[in-house]
Amino acid sequence: MSKSVFVHVPYSQIGEHLPFILERKLNPEIYLSADALDAATPAQLAETARTLAGEGLSCTIHAPFMDLNPGSLERMLRDATMHRFGQVLDAAALLRPEVMVFHPGFDRWRYGEAQGQWLELSVAAWREVLRRTKEIGTVVAVENIFEEEPSTLKALFEAVQDPSFGHCFDVGHWNLFKRVGMEEWFEALGAWIREVHIHDNSGTKDDHAPPGEGAIDFALFFKLMERYAPDAAYTIESHSRPHLESSLQVLAPYLG
């Protein structure tokens, strides 16, 4: 495939899936959960990096996210978040990913009028993360999760104002929570897109289905990507091998 294409692989399952990844020459997006970070050793991570490099493959990393929030108004939660971020950055120093994907931790129902406080605390956290990622040589991409429209993420990117800090557009999450069309989202954030997550759904739950099995207009999606972010990384977020095979087949005309 001619684009920079990656496929979702939890690190806890890397041994199971690595033969398939190597055989098919697929670049993994390695999801490092909190449990995986606690269990993984530097030697294991370095060996994974050597194996991928030996086959001419690269990787991206999906950072831990469950219950984490770099902009939390609770100091102890921010400290826990930055501890986990420190662990995944240590792993990145060995794996050398092209992009690292993080969740922002924001939703309007929790923060309401405290959005300004969340933003101020978030900016400080991301600047600390960027201090490390610049040494590693990777890009940070913040993913849309519960965002219904792009203003909160736009404010974050404008406040941090760093070329190695951008957006991971998850088209499946957009379809679940959207209050604006895809074109409006790209008009606001397209210039910041560094990576995209590709999967489909019908707008009712996060199915992570192959493209074409839900309601997302992928022809429009790829048209907008060519216009706004032609050099972004593409990650197929399938959660089973049959779904991955279907996704690769459907996406080949767009990515190959």
C-alpha cells in the first residue's frame, strides 16, 4: 500500500499476531494499555522494535486511556495520568513510533463551564509530553472521543501551537457523537490531522466494523483526506482478523 498504513494490535497480543503481521508486511499500531505497560520489560519492547525494523516495518503507538485525563481538575488524577504517559513514553523511546495517539479526556457534560480550566491544565500536560516526544522523534496526535464538534480540540491545538502536536481523526467516533458534518470538521481541524482511525458503524454503538458495513461516507472521507491531510498515517482499527481482512480489501483502492 502506498499510504502509511497501520493496523491495530494490542501489545498483550503481539506475540499471537506478530507472525501474521510480518507475513502480510503490516505496520502495527501498538496499543499499550496500563496493564501492558506494567507487564512489558524494556528487553521485550526492544526485541519487538528489532523484529519490526528487521522486516522493514514501522509502528505507531496508542497510549493508555482508560480513566486518564491530562486536563483533570483533580490533581491526583493528573498525576496518575502523567505517570502512565511517562511509562508509554519510555516504551516509545524503544519502539520509535512514527505517531503516538492519546485521548484528550474531555467531555462537555463533565466540564461545562470549567472548559477553560481543563484547557489550561491540558496545555501544561501536553507541553511536558512534547518535551519527551521531541527527543524520541515522534508526533503526538490527540483523538476525538466524545467531541460532538471540533471547537474544544481546535482550542487545544491553537494553544499548544506545535507542529509535532496534532489531531487523530477517528471517523467512527465522529459518526457516533457528531453535531457537525464531516466537511465542517475537516474545515476546522484538517490542517492538524496527523493520523486517522478507520472503522465503520451505524451511529448507535462503536462497532469497529469494516468500511461499508455502517453509515460512514468513506468516499467523502478519502476525498477530504487528500485535500487536507495527504501525508497523514492511516490506522485500520479492526478488532478481529476477519474484520481486518475485509477492511484491507475494501480500502485497497483508496490506500494502494
